[in-house]
Amino acid sequence: MPHALISIAPWEALITERLLPTPGAAARLARDLGAAEDATLLAWAAKGDRPAFNQLAARHLPQLYRVALRITGQPAEAEEVAQEAMLRLWQHAARFDPEQARLSTWLHRIATNLAIDRARRPRAAPLQEAGILPDPAPGPEAALQERQRRGRLATALEELPPRQRAALALSYDQGLSGAEAAAALSVSTRALEGLLRRARRFLSARLRGEEE
């Protein structure tokens, strides 16, 4: 990831347009935004409270970036996906119902769909390896084997359909529960299990076949 927190500059102009001076501005600054729950922050953001929305962005952007990077393999596209998901949240903050879904699940669904759409676009550049790290300080032979293994895995991941990549990213990279990952993909938990099963079978076959 290029930096710890993705810049929120792309939507600042839109946010500023909705902000109006209010007599409670000083009181807002005194609140503990970091301790507030997502639903509370979103309710404040729906009233034009940019500090509350910035706190939501700081809380969720890194996760959205990681799942988008796993699906697209492109850091620049992953950053755009994460920012677009947050922009949509700002635009629809007043209509979001926390009784219907968790905010994190809703954001993951938006980011996943955006990333899948981008991953399906034809492009000449190969999928970049996303978040696959080697063991710390291996010896020269082990390091070579690890690089080769990661290269084979990256190639195999590139060949997976985007939805299977998304299922892996949500379930393993993000650590979502089966129900949460399924909701983010707008599928049943049984369908999610099918996506994961096919992805694991394909990766295992590809890696085993290339090692023989």
C-alpha cells in the first residue's frame, strides 16, 4: 500500500459542498470520534459532519484497499476502488439503515463489486502480486524457492475468475465470517463455500502440477 492512509482528497470537494456552519461545531470537536461506533459516526456524517466521516474513512479505507488490491492486483485501481466506495457512503449516508446491514459489510460489498468490474476489464499488464510476503530472512536457496513459489501462486491467482479471487480476499485476507463474506458478494453462504472450494482446488492443482 502506498501509504498508511489513502488520501481522501477526491471527495473533499463534494463533502465541502454539503457542509453548513452550525453552532455545534465546537461541541463536535470535543467528541471522542475514535470511540464512537460506526452507526453513530455515520449518523453524524449524514448531517454534514466531516470529522465524523473522516474517522469512518480512516477506519475502513485500509481494509477496502486490501480487498480491492487482492481482486484487481493493481495498487492504483485498488486505491480508486476504496475511495469510490467511501464516496458512495458519503453520498448515501442519510439512507443507510444500520438495522439492515453492518456498515463494514455494506462497504465490502460495494468495494468488491467495483473491484470485480475492474478486474474483468481487458488489460495488457499482468496481475501484480498482492500481499504475498516471503518468510523473514530465508537462506539463499530457500529464498529462491520462495520467490518461485510466490511467482507460481501469483500466476495461478491471476487465472482465477474475479469472484473466486474476491471470495478468497474476503474470507482469508479480511477474515470476514462466512455470512459477512457472502453478504459482501451478494450470494448465499453455500454459494460462497462453492467459490472457495473451486478456488482452492484450482490453486492446489496448478501448484502441484507445476512442481511435478
